[in-house]
Amino acid sequence: MYFYLATIVIGVVVAYLIILKKSPKPPRIKLGPRPAKYAKQSREVGTEKKPGEGLPRRGSGVPDGELVSSLRGGKITTLYEAFQFARNNFGNYPCLGTRAVDAGGSRGHYRWKTYMEVANKRTHLGSGLTRLGLKPHDTVGIYSKNREGIY
């Protein structure tokens, strides 16, 4: 009898621990107007505005004419390191957005991929190139429109 009771108690404890370990995926962020605290994170630069587009933007903390060579006090010095940092800290947040344009030229709503989804696509692309025989530090050129379908 004690064996059955012990088995039930252990089963309940294991089920409880499994339930605790599963954390729900955070909801997708609906991007709308930015709150005031984000409004000054970047500023418009340049003067030539194309129809239907805004001006290029530059981070508020970067003086005009200077290039950014590192982030986070020199800990991030490459684009790879910057993306890894974002993936590790903001994996389920929006990273790349695409939107369809209908036959009349109207743009639809953005569909977002998270940092984690983009990281997985990047890994698949790299695995494919490796399978084709490319080695680290080989040069690859991609000629494409700026769009999601390049991978």
C-alpha cells in the first residue's frame, strides 16, 4: 500500500515540476506609436526624402560624422556579437519585419520574425553553405533585393 501511495506522490511532484519548468512564450509585441521615452533614441539625418519613405535615422548618442566601432563598453565589436547579444537577451521580440504590397501599391501590415527565428534561419543558411563545401573565411556574395526571401 505504501508503495502505491509513494508512487502517486512522486508522480504528482514530477508533474508539478514539469509544469513549473514550462514557461509560456511571451506575446508578440504589436508595434504602434512609440511611447515618448523612445521618441528621442534616434534622429533624422540627411535632407533627401524619397516619396513614401522617411529620412535615414542615426542613434541620438552618436555625434555626426563619427562611426560606431563598439557597443556596451567595448564588449561588442562585430555585427555577429551584436546579433548574438540581441538573440540572447531579446529572443522572442521582433527582429525583422516584412509586409506585402498589393497590386494597387498599398502596403499591408508588418509580419515579424523574432530574433530566435532569424537566428535559426541564419544557422540553416550557414549549414547549407557548409554542405556546399564552403569553409570558414571563404567569401560569399549575395546579389538580391533587400527582402526576407534571400534566405
